[in-house]
Amino acid sequence: MRVAIAGAGAVGRSIARELIDNGHEVLLIDKNAASIKPERVPHAEWLLADSCELSSLEEASLDRCDVVIAATGDDKVNLVTSLLAKTEFGVPRTVGRVNHPNNEWLFTEAWGVDVNVSTPRIMSALVEEAVSVGDLVRLFTFRKGGANLVEMTLPEDSPYVGKPVGLIPLPENCALVTILRDGQVYVPADEQPVEAGDELLFVVPAETEDALERLLAPTLHGG
């Protein structure tokens, strides 16, 4: 997969490294010459350009990209980049970083954003996560389909501790996508058991979040 990232700051570089480690091609774009540091991510392509300018995106061959991530610290830039990527180049998937919560409502399909990632929301969610075992923490909102990426740390008294994934009667249209345990990532195959303290990541429609909480943590949520 080929991914273009607008914004070569700490956030953009971190995303780039992760994607490269997973075998993807990455192009980092930034208009600030001081941010162009190929030695920081040597296996990425680098382009000194303004992602809000159509000519720059043509130079970046955005039409060959599968995903564009607008990850600058400026919400206006992220919106314009997403809109151009979607409308002018037909990029299949766009991800927009939201820096200021008051702007989150703008990051929708109308502005070419398929997925918005709210930095403040994630930070607050991570704080909540540390003190809310058994509660769902909403991490991302997927604009297409009305689904959310949510996390739950499985409590010790969950009726499904030690049970394989395939035996958990998840609500309709709810999918367990990842199990995080002791710093390791596990693919949730049907025979994979879940354990107390596991961080479970689900994609779930907003209207079934309560049902998921009651299922996995009935003591806390009156299931």
C-alpha cells in the first residue's frame, strides 16, 4: 500500500515509521524545510511542498496513493489536504488529524475526510483507560458507516475470561479486531482465549456500545 502523509513533524514521522515497519510505501510531505529530515525516516520518500497546493499534490503523484493522512498541526491544512486528495485525485482513503476539539465537526465526508483522529480525544481516552477497567473508551469515529473504534480492558469478573473468542456472542455488526496483552498484539482468531486485563479493540456501531459493555462487564453495567 502506498501512503502519503502531509506533515513531517513528530506525529507524521511516527506514523511513517510504523507504516514502513509494516511493509508499506510512505511519502512524507511538508512545506517547512526545517521539517525535511530524511535521516529520521530513511526509508520514506520526502517532498518539500505545500499539501494545500494542487501542483504540489500532482508532483507527489497522489493519484497513485491508496491512503492520504493529513497529520499537520493546522486543522485548516488538514481539511484542505483531505478535500483535494479525495475530490481531485480520488484517493480511496483519507485520514484527518483534528488538533482542536471545536473543529472536529468539520472533519466529515463533506470535507473529504473518511476517518478523523482527534488528538485531544485520544489523549483523554488514554487517561480514562488507565482508570476505567470494564468501561468502553471510544478512540476513533469512522464517518462512513457510523461505527466507532472502542477499547475495553477486560475485568477479572467478566464471564468470558479464559473463553475463546469464537464463543463470545458479540452484538450484531460488532467485530473484535485486536487483543493487546503484555505489550504484544494478538490476532483474535476464534480459538484465541481472552484473559483478564486484556485490552480489547472493537469496531462497533454506536447504538450497540452499551450492549457490548453489558456483555463483557455485566457486574459494572447491569448485564
